[in-house]
Amino acid sequence: MDFEIPDECDLISKFIKSTPDGNVIDGDYNENPIVMYCSEECRSSSWDESHCIVCSILPTLQKLEIADKGFLALKIVIKACKTNGLKNILKLLAAEEKLEEIKKGFNDKGEYSSSDYSPIYWLVAHDEKTFFDTLFLSFLIAASVLHCLETMTDFFSDIDVNEYKYEVGGLLLKHILNLLFNGYRVDEMIPSTKNHLEAGPLGKKTVPTGIAVYAVLSLLNHSCDPNVCLTCHRGDTFVLRAIRPIAKDEQ
């Protein structure tokens, strides 16, 4: 059994608002009713990582009906740029582009971790097999988000917008596409008032609470004969469990 926490996770606000413990706090220091958090620590962390940018454009993106994968792609790009710097990211990706496919995503220590940006970027997008209408919609979402970033935020305040905005748009599109195949739904068990078939033997039902991306777990979702299964555990942490014996050195 192993655990993995996501590089980034986007939670569904309607669930957070209905959390039964009552420990709910308005986001943006009570000025923005759209976003809510479970604690002051969560709110502060979210603001530093991405919400300081997302806050001003979130209402517009919601009116445009940008789906959860579009929001998550935006948060991934903002967090990566704030952590590593856009220029450094582009330089790193350009260098990794020359590597063998099997070596892409590993850091200098030889680690492949969801806490790093590179393995998230190199997740398979299958864009060559994606239907045209899905590709076209993904382009529109990326272009809309990019326009909002350029005209409604200070995201480009310390870089040349004319030189780098299409690079940022490319990153947004890349993640929107690879989240189609690598975005994991985060679920929560809640009490059910419905019939026994929906509630199950424990009287509870599973509801989606958000979407997250996990670099390592995405390596395990391509098998026709899997030997592991995934379950949510305490929020956005996933637990990987063996469902049959796995010998040493066996994949």
C-alpha cells in the first residue's frame, strides 16, 4: 500500500459550503463569497499558491462555464510559475524535450514526484487521438483563460506579455488536454437519505468533491489486468492498494 497527494487539486465549492462540521470560512478575507475554505491555514496557502491571481477572474470564468479541468489547468500553471518562474520552466521543458520519453519528468535526484511540475507536464495527452470537437473546445478554453489572465490580472506584470503569453497559452492547453486522461475525481462519503441501493450497506453514498492530478498514479491507469486499486483517503490523498500478490521487481 502506498499514498500520494496531488500536485494540485480543485475542489467543488458547493460541497465545501455543505460541510457538516460548520468549520467553513469565506475566502479572500470575507470579500469573495464564491470561494470558501475549511481553515485559515488552507485559505492562506491557497492565496499564496494561486488564488491571488485566480480571485479576480473567477467570476468571469464561472460565467463562461469553464469546467473543472480548465480551472485545475489554470491553477497548475500559476502555481508552477510562482514556484519556479515561467522562464525557468520553459528552459527546463526545452531541455527535457530532447530526452527519451522514459526519462522525462524525473528531477536531478532521479525522483518522479507529484510535487514537481515536470512530471505533471509530461503526462500523456493523447491529443493525436482526441476528437476534433474536444480539441477545438480545449483551444477555446485555453484562449479564454489566457485572455482573462492578460487583461484582468497582474500575472504578466514581471514578464513581457507579448513575448510569453502564447507560451502560457500553450501550457494551459497542454494541461487541459492531459487532464482529460489524467484528472482524478476526488470523492467523499456522506450520509444518504435515499434508498438502500444508492446508500449501500453503510448508509452512505459517494459524491464528487473535486478533481486532482497525480503524476505517479497516472502511470498505473493503463493496464488491462491491474494488480492495484485506488481509493480516496482523507480528502485529496489517494491510497494505492495491491489486490493480488506482487512479486519483487514485478510491475
